[in-house]
Amino acid sequence: MKEIVAVIGSIVGIQGVLGFVGRTYSDQDWGLLQIWFHPPTPLYIALAVVGGAMALWGEAARKRA
């Protein structure tokens, strides 16, 4: 279970970073989220933070076990 949380967190974090960087530097969303909807820039930042936190939590829990 911890490995799944870490993988999902990594994917969410990467999508958040891609969306933010793409919108900031090229005025176009990058990543897979832009296929289904166009979230605002603060949501991309929140996705990056939440995804990073999930990945760190999953990795830390795996190392503790």
C-alpha cells in the first residue's frame, strides 16, 4: 500500500510541476491533465505540493517498515 501511495504521489506531483512550468514558460499546459480539463495555475501548484508530500510519506513509511 505504501508503494502505491508513493507512486501515485509521484505522478500527481509530476503533473502539477509540468502544468505549472508549461503555463509559466510557454502559456500552454503540459502533462496529461490538460487533455481532460484546464485547471488554474494555483491548482497546479497545489497538485505539486500534495503529490510531493504523498511521495515523501510513502517512501518514509516504506523505509520505516
